Amino acid sequence: MLEDAARRLFELDGDRPVQLIAAPSLANEAKRQLFRQALLDGEAGVAYFQGKLGGEISVRATERSPELNFDATMVELTLVDGVLRVGRYAIFEIQTMDFHGTYKRAVDNISAASHLHKDDFAAAVEAHPDWLSEGVEGPNISNAFKRTFYQMMFKFQIGAHGASAGCVLAIPEAVWGSWQRFLGKPELIPAEDGTWRLLGTPSDERPPAWIYVFDLATHTGLTPNPVQLKKVIGTTAAALSHFALDVAPEAALEAGGSVDNLLETIKARLMRFDPDIV
């Protein structure tokens, strides 16, 4: 997925090899020489930072803006006159569901099953998926969207900055599905290259922001399950703002919509305490 994002954001040809390297690996002489040779051979060079791989890159706080960290930051590296030169940077974010509760019961269940079902452990777990979720609570979708929405808008704007090649936000298919009501259930527009567009107004310009909708291919027999891209959606911070802050509220305010029933709901609730209220 990281390579796909690098190709898209840095606009690399599909048949051109990409040499991805974790930034700390450049401190290793042998790995650095292999990387430089790959660039001499015509490959595209991209270094990346993550929390444990060189540390997260962050935007420092100012009096009028907060500090923000990036999950992963990619940067173009080219070889010019024998010297590695830094080009544009790109932002890669990944958002998963935050579950609550405790994993203790699930861990206890698996530990017990590993002793009681030594010969058929995998089959036993597959037959009892509830063992894995006991005591674990689902996420608060509303809170997850609100928390992600602000950071997403902020980072998409940074991704549109002149020195940046763009920003990718990767989210599970289930998360994308849960967002539909918050975005007014927008209709995606297909693009000629097989991707999709989420734009307030039609545009032929290259989007600076991309949403990668992914899922795990659970039936491949491979462990860990490979990641499968389901949709690649080009968008902008302005378009997301339009759908979340204009389209979705308009749907709630439509005649007969959910907002029209608010006063009746309040009245019915009050009548529980005083039946004479009119």
C-alpha cells in the first residue's frame, strides 16, 4: 500500500521500479550503496519515516495552530552528481477502528482453548468466534469520525502545499461505510484510471488528497492476511468540508427529515414527567 501511495503521489510510471527505504537504513553503508545503485539504474527513490523508523515527522504548534504528527512521511530522493538530493514530501495516514473494553476475557478464552483443543485449536477458534470478542466493545463511530475529520482536513490541506506531493488517508472498508451518513452519502464519480472522485464540483485537476479504502483478504490462507485495496478516491479538503458541513446537515433539515421531529421528540419526553404538557 505504501508503494502504491508513493507511485500515485509522486506520479511515477507504473512500470518504473520504486526503491522504498526506511530512513534509518541510510545510516548503513551497505544499504545506502545498494539504494544509490538502484537510483543509478533508473529506479525511483523514496525514503520514509515512521514512529520507530526515524521518528514521526510533525508540524510544530504555533499560537494559532496545533502540533500534528504524521503516521508516515515519504520523501523523494534523487541522485544528482553523486549526491542524494531531497525532493517533495508526501503524507501517509492510516485510521483504524478504536475498540473499547478489555481484551482480558478474550485472552483467557484463547489460552484455555489452546490447552483444551491442542489437536484442533484453529478449527475450535473458527467455530467459536465469540471467544475473540468477549468483553470487547465496539467503537463510538461518531467520536471516531469527529476526531479523524479534523486531523484529516488539516493534513489534506498540508498535502496541498507547494512543497508536498499530496496526502493519503488509508481506512478500512467498514470505517468508510460508517462515514457515509456523516458525509451525506455522497455519490462517487468514476475516473478513467479506475479510481474514484469525491469532489464538490467536477474538476480535471489532479487531486492533492486520496482516500484508500482497504480490507483484509481473509480467505487467502496467508498469515498475516494481505491488505486488499477496494477503492482509491481522489478528493480535497474543501470537498470533504462541503459534504460533511453542507450536504449532511441539509439532508437532516429537509422537510420530513430527522430535525423536523426534534420538537415532537422533546415534547413526548417531557410528557413522561408531566402528561398535561401541550
